[in-house]
Amino acid sequence: DREKLDFETIPLAWEDLQMVSEFSDRKEELKADHTSYLRQHPEIRALLSDFLLSLLLRKPNNVFQFAREYFLPFAPRRSPQPNLNAQAQ
């Protein structure tokens, strides 16, 4: 025979409600900021659309490797950095 467990209902404290409100405000602030940034940079939408189209057409097994190879030409060229671990030895 199973014993019924009674759990006490804990009412939300004012601090919890305030935290939810702050979280909601921050979420809306970030959403507005991100939307504004995307409006100012329409090339982002074009770049991501091209990438997704290419990804869906080719359907690679390794999505991360495909993304690396796709975006590699956009990466700035950097001069080789010395291996600091090798110098410390």
C-alpha cells in the first residue's frame, strides 16, 4: 500500500515576483537591441540565408565541419602566433 506524500505549497515571495519581472524586462530589452542590430546590418540575414540554403542543399553529415569550411573564407588572416607553452619549457 502506497503512502500518500503531502507537499507543502510555498507561496511566491515578493522577491521572486520581482526577479521574474526583472528577467522579463531584460529579455525585452535584449530582443529590442538584437532586432535593432539586425535592421542596421541586413547583410547578416543574407549571409545566414546563403549558409542555410547551402547547408540544406548539401546535407552534410558533419554540420560543424561544413560550417567551418563555409565561413573560413570570411575569417581574417592572422599571422601564426608563437606557441607560448613550448617557450615556457
